[in-house]
Amino acid sequence: MRLGAVIITMGERPGELRALLDSVARQEGDPVDVVVVGNGAPVGPVPDGVRTVELPENLGIPGGRNVGIEAFGAAGSEVDALLFLDDDGSLPLTDTAQLVREAFAADPVLGIVSFRIADPETGLTQRRHVPRLRASDPLRSSRVTTFLGGANAVRTKVLAEVGPLPDDFFYAHEETDLAWRALDAGWMIDYRADLVLHHPTMPPSRHAVYHRMVARNRVWLARRNLPALVVPLYLGVWLLLTLLRRPSRTALKAWWGGFREGWSTPCGPRRPMKWRTVWRLTRLGRPPVV
């Protein structure tokens, strides 16, 4: 199985990027072909054999990753699966790529594999990095309904069948949009605790656009993918959860602005999932209302 890797960077962490590239190069088995996308910034020096694409402007996380996908041919057709890795992460183990190959080879309906993100100093995995509701045991692998954006592998047949990440999302929830479309097409997603990406523990709100994008994109996610009857349930639950978390006034103002924007702006093509997919999500432990 041929593997490629897509890494996007803003050019702000050259040391961390080099450490990640070195960790990919150390993987056992056939070499992993790597493309680094400079998302509105120069990439800087990279090891021999690593391809680079430098974009004149920041296209956001999904837009940058989609450019990386196409660097491997239409929908990544030059390889069988693509790793998507954060530029400030690293692979501490040398058998990760081989385990990815074995996972896809053993399960023909497995479309996406989500890695476990662990802090390199403490080894701890944040609850938000376990893509399921029952997240108390991050060392337990399971089928899931979404995946982690900067620590995963996607079979390129999935991208060819259901399309790429949603460019317009820019940041937040683009992984769930792709996950729901993949599940609706019959693919499955696994969270694998033995596939580890080291990444320093940081709050997601470090991104200045966090609260606005999270709210806007959640509305877009629902409008694009959910049956009409489920949309108000899903967004109502998330509105309640947001208020229960008691965000600051500034954060809540940004969140409300994004929520309104999600309703007032185009969300892209609407392709509501089948009701059997709603039931599949429910059986997997996360019905599309939370």
C-alpha cells in the first residue's frame, strides 16, 4: 500500500517541522512520500525528496490540505492513503505507517483512521482529542464517527468517492463534514490508540478565530449534511452546551456572530445523509444531535 503525507505550515515553526519530517522519514517499510504546503508563507528548507507547494495566500486548514491532496494527483490517486499531520507534531514510534497499511489492508470498509494525540512531556491525551463521547479512556481503540484533523490517515478512495474537505470552512469542523459524508457512503472510521502523534497540549482557543468559526461551521455542517428534522435538534443541543460552559462575554459575542453568519451565508451543496446513516451514528455512540 502506497502512503503519502500532507503537512501544511505557516512557516512559523521550522524546527518542529523538521522534527516531524525526520519522524516520517524514520518510518519502517516503504518510504512515505511527503508534500509540505506553505499556506500563504514560504516553507523554508526541507530534506531532499520532500516536495513543497507554496501558496500566495492562506487558504485555511481544509483549503491547504486539499492542495496537498491534489499534489498526489486527482483526489490523491497516486497513493492509496494519505497521512495528515500537524507541522508541530511528530511520530514517536517507527511502525506507525506500517500499522496504517495493515489496518487498511485488513478492513476493506475502513476509510479513515484517527490517531491518538499525546503530549510529548506528560504522555497525556486531552479529552477533546478522543473523537467519541465516552472519552475517559484514551487508550481504548474503537469505531468512531469523526476524526482528528492533524493526526489521521484517509484512504484516497474515500476522497475520490465523497470529495475533499470543505474549503470554505477555513478552520473547525471540516473533519466531521468529511467523516459524515464518508459514513453516509458506507465507509467506517477507527480511532487507534496505538497510532500516536506527539503534540504539545494547547487550548483550541489559541486561534483568534476559534469561537466565530466553531459556531459558523457547526451551522454549516448541519445545513449541509443533516436531514431537515435533525438540524434544529443538533443546533439546539449545541447552543445549550455552549451556554452551560459559561464563555466570557467576548467569546460569547464572537460565537453568536458566527452562529448568525452560519445561517445568513451559503454553506455549500446540501446533501443530507440517509436515515440509516443517522442510525449508524447512533449505534456508534454519537447520534447527530450532539
